[in-house]
Amino acid sequence: MQTILGAGGVIGRELSPLLAAYTDRVRQVSRTPQAVHASDETVAADLLDAASTADAVAGSEVVYLVAGLRYDARVWAEQWPRVMTNVIDACRRHRCRLVFLDNVYAYGLVEGPMTEETPYNPCSRKGEVRARIATMLSEAVRRGELEAMIVRAADFYGPRALLSLTHATVTSRLTRGKAPQWVGDPSKVHTFSYTPDVARSLAVLGNTPSAYGQTWHALTSPEPITGEGFVRLACELAGRPFRLQRAPRWLLRVMGLVVPELRENMEMMYQFEHDYRFDSGKLARAFALRATEYREGLAATLAA
């Protein structure tokens, strides 16, 4: 049995079909779970509840924690430690291996490429929460309480990534005939992880016993693309002339007064005002895998 906690999210939906290569027993867990295959189990659970979480993973060999919470620093600070505590306790109790999908917020502002060896140095409230819960899991592994790994991805883009920044500011606008927008400095390099590649990374790693006890970066194209380069490529693939509207910080701050999501994103602006380079070479070398190039990934995203 392989169980997906957060099965209704973009990565859960991409991961489910891939697990068929490893098992015919998949359990979909969310507040309102849906089966992907006819043989899937579905379990409704609240990861903020310890008993509900334990029941959701019972009988599982591998558990994937790919759930998300509302993008609010106060919600994260209150709820992520509870979720992580419940999942660790549940996997320890039922002897499940755990694969935790994380982001790069704990690294903070990094000069040069982010690798699995990059130390935690958060410079945001959300980054502090991510560093805290990742440390909770790492310490539980170090104490021998469970087998687990952390898999990190860069910012998402992809056919189902409807909550991603690039969907809101680039691909969705292009498909509606509007000019793409960019936050921060479009001349800076900004790496993006293609969501099908993230799911592929989780499936491969989760079914490789020797991968546990480590941190991995999800398979991501090594192409050093800038914000402007991303938009140019998207415009070309959409058959539209290159246009780019840049949203300055002061405008985002004003808009954030009425749009909570933008207000919450202000503390993460450093990621778009400096180079953001994400290195997944460790995974690519270990499993001889090739990441999807941006041209192919953006074409599929626009087509969807």
C-alpha cells in the first residue's frame, strides 16, 4: 500500500498514475478524496487530527506527504508543526516510510545554486516554519524513529499547477489574450520545477529503499532561464508577440491591501529580486534521469 496525503493537490494528482508502475494498492487521502484508479482506496482525513492521520496511514508501506495549507504565515506557524507531528507519529506507529515534499523557503536568500547541502538560513516567516518542520523530521530520522526523506522542489509550473504564480501571471493571461506580468526583476534567473517531473521524482525515490535518510532535490531543468526568458518562450509557444508588464514592489504592496495572497507574497519577493538557481544534479546523476526542458513543459502547460 502506498498512501498519498494531500491527494487532491497538483502533485498528488500527478503522482497517483505513476505509482501504478510500483503497486496496485494506492490510497488517496484528503478531506474529500477521489479515486484515480478503480482499485484505489479513498480515506477522508484531517491531518490536524492525530487519530485521523494515524488511521489514514495504517497498513501503508510508503506515505507521501504532499499536502498544502492556506498561504498565510500565521496559518503555517500554527498548523504545519501539528501536521508534521501527527504524520511523524502516525508513520512511526505503523512503521511506514515517509516521503515529504518541501519547498526551498528554509534556505533563504542563497548566492549561487541551491543544493541538498545548502544550510537553512530563512529570511521570511514562512521560511522559518519550513525550517522548523524539516528539522523536526530530520531529527526523528536521526533518532531512528522512522525511515523518511525530504524532497525539495523549486517554484512550480505545469499543466495542473493552477495555483502557481506563473499560471496567474503568464500562462493564464496568454491564453486569455492578455499581456504576461512579472513580479520582481525579470532579468534575474529563476528556476521552475515542472510538476510532472516533481511527481516522477517522488515516485522513483519513494520506491528506492537506499534513498531514505537523505535530502533530494526534485528533477528540474538545469537551463538558466530568466523571468524575461520564461515569458519570451511562453509568448513564442502561444503564437503571440512578446509583451511583459512588470509589477513593481510598491504596486504589489498597494494591491496587497485588498488581495491577501499578494500581501503574503511580499516577504518572498527576494526570490524574484535576486537569482534563484535550483540544482537537482544529485537525483539526475543517481538515477540517470533527464528533466523536461522548459520549451516542452511550457508547450504542455499552454495546451492544457
